[in-house]
Amino acid sequence: MTHLDSTAKDKIEEFNLFTNPFYFLLILVLLGMISSCKSDDTGALGSTYPSDIAPILNKSCATTGCHNAQSAPGAGGLNLASWSDLFEGSRGGSPVIPYAPHLSYLLFSVNTDSTLGSTLEPTMPFNQPALSAEEYATLWNWVYDGALNAEGEERFPPDPNRKKWYIGHQICDEVAVFDAESRQIMRFIDVGTDPISVEFVFDIQVSPDGKDWYVVFFGANEHISRYSTTTDEKVADIPLGFPGFSTLTFSPDSKFAFACSEYFSKLKVIDLQQNTTIGAAQGFDFEVRGPAVHPARQQVYLTQHRDKGLSVVDYDDNGRLSNERNIDLIQGVPPAILGDVHPFEILFLPDGSKYFVTCTHSHEVRVLDGQTDSLLEVIDLPAIPSRMTYSAATDRLFVSCMDDLVTWAGDVTKRGSIAVIKGATHTIERMLYSGFQPYSMAADDASGLLIVTNRNTDITGPVPHHATYCEGRNGYVALIDLNTLAVIQGYKPEILADPSTVAVK
């Protein structure tokens, strides 16, 4: 995780010197004299907080008119009455991220010293004396150590059966890990290896066996990183030999990964059993990206991003590549917009019977037969289509058009759309608005939800609730019911700047 700077760390260590019984009792007396809001007389209020945390939150926060059960609906939906209530989150997301005080907005709200981290106005408790430096330090250290309850338990302990969502941020080397059941951020994982430069998280993928998640960086580094989906701890950094990789996919048996470097026009095969690469990189005559493996054949498909076709290459049981060939995407049906179609991403149906290709220049999705590679359909969209995901449970393809200004013409508050396409008929069922500049999506059929990252990079978008050490405007997450296609109301957790990729475990 990212730590406070040395000056701030020295201050925190100085604060810890004051956690002796005398000062602790003095703090209790002072807090008892402060009436930030009228205190509830509930006795057991917040009893699941540790003994040094309960006095601070119970007296200054979990009070009538502020953040107790009765008042939470008018206070951003945040209830701090107990440890378990805290981890229910608020309408703005998770106020406390275990082990990440530098990314926990509850601490921003009570911090009055910018040298110790981010601050958020108005300072809480509202219109009342601020927390003391010692109290802030106590809260900071508690979150840094995992925000455990009175029994020393974690809210989200390692669990191989836990369902998760992983969201990466392009201009901040942090990955937000959501607990799918509670829909709260359970961890932030600092995935960068360069202490000076941002490495640009460009893609996150969970392996088909669900055991690991992988990060592809678009910066100057020459590796991908592998993490366990059980512990979210790093398993390995896998060197690739040269930089510029942007996208990744897997063989169905999770034995191989295929990493694509768009600007070097190369494909690299990775042996996931040995965490090493196999042979020399395959070079292409075009800028290639978006690798996708055919579900029923040992073939890797790539888009010729600045042109009008696809490249296909075979791989054998040892991961060796051979037999490169091209697929024409036009096939006698020229695009309505003159010029190359600029294919961007490929998505196969689970049985491999057909696949979809987003075309950014021609504003289309082209549908091809998975056996013959013949063109089946051209679906016109109102604006530049980018990312796709498919829900097998509802047979729907979802396509994001991040900067769509056509569908909502006249409404300056809206930018971007999601096209819902029926898998069987290739017809547009509906255009959805999930939020400002929707981009990456993941269909979680197990929970019946579509997870959407709204990048919110344009200055005309919603003003973020807070800022962090990551530069840029914070984006946010939206959830859509896969069956009704309704956006889940009251859920709009803010994350970090430019959330551009999401994956589901």
C-alpha cells in the first residue's frame, strides 16, 4: 500500500506516544464535554468497535442527527453505530478501506492537517470542535492495521469462495477489490512496482479457473503481475521482454496467457505453470490488440486496430504459435462511415458459435460466424463503441459507447451510453444510461448484475465527492439488474481516477 510521507509518519509515531492511560482518560473526559450532536443513550452502541475506537466514533459520529441508524438516511446513508454498520458503507461508497487509511474518506472527513493526508470539507463533526490530533492518529492507526473489531476479526478475511470484483485505474496504480456480496470495497491493492512513475493499469483479467487475477501495465515496465484471488497477494511478476503491453487473454484451461503489445505489434505467450514466456514474440504487420481465444479451437484472434481486419494464429499444446492468417471484416458490406473500420475488441460467445467485434471508426459492432468467420450482421451504434461483455443467463451483449452525445442529445448532464443487444437476433433492445462516460463492464450472472465503471474524466461530469493522492477526477461504479435492465438506485460508490477496467471472480 502507499504510505504517508516521512514527515507524516513521524507525526503519527509521535501521536502513539500519547496512548498511555492518563491521556486516554483525558480524551474520554474531553469527548464527554463535546456535544457535536446529541449523543444517543443506547449503552451497547458500537460495542463491536475496539475499546480505543468506540469512544471516538460513538461520541462524535454515531449520534442523533448525524450517523446513527435513525439519522443515516439524511447523512449520506452512513451509519457508524457499530463496526458492522460501518462496513455496510454509504451511498458514496466505503468510508473505511481496511489497511488503506490514505484512501478511506472517513479519515479525510475528520482530518484537519493536510500534511497527514487528504482532507474533506466540511470537517466532521459538523459545526463542532474537530477531533484532536491524538484521536485522528488513533483512527488512522486502526485503519492501517486492518480496522479490526473488538474481537480482532477482519471484516473481509481471506476466503477462497468469496466472490469479488476487481477494478483498475489507468492513472493510479491501485486496484479496488469489491466484495460482491456486500458490494463494498474490501481492499485497495497497490500494484505498481515503480516508486516514481505511474505505470498505467490498462487491463485486469481473472483466469478461467478463478485462482488468479492479472494486471497488464501500459507504462514503460516489461512485465505483467499475477495475484491470488483468495488472498489478493502477489504471486509473481512475469517478465515479457519489452514494454507497451495493453491487453491479455487465456487459454480455456488456464495453462497459457496471451499478452498483446499494440504499438509494438507483437503477441507474447506466457506459460502460467512456470510464470515464464514461451519462445519469441509473434510479430504482425498491423497494430494489434484485444486478443481473444476461440473457446472451441486453439486459435488466438487479434484486431488489426487501425485497419479493417483481424489476425488469427494457432497455438499448440506447448504454447507455440504458427499459421498466421487474416480475416476481412468488410466482406462486401462497407461501413456507412468511409474509411477503415478500426476494430477494437473481440468477444466470443461461450460455445464459440459466433463472435462480436467493436469497430471504433465506423461506429459498428460486426458479428461473425465462429466456425467460418463469415460476416453475419452489422449493428450500427450512435457513437464510438468500445468495450463489451456478455450475459449468458440473459443472452444479452452489452456494448459501451463512452462518449455518446447522440442518444441523450439536449441533455448536457449525460455523456455515454450502453447498448443492450439481443444475442440471438443481433438487434438493439435498449440504450442504457449508467452514468457519466461508461467504459468497462462485467456481467456477473451469479449475482444477476452488470458492473459498470464510469470514468468521469471530462470536466463536465459530476464533481467528485473527494480527492486522493491520485491525480485526476474520481470515477464511480454503477450496477444494472441483468434481468430488468434497471440501474440499482442508491448505489454510486466513488472510486479513484479513471477506472478503466473491471473483472469478476
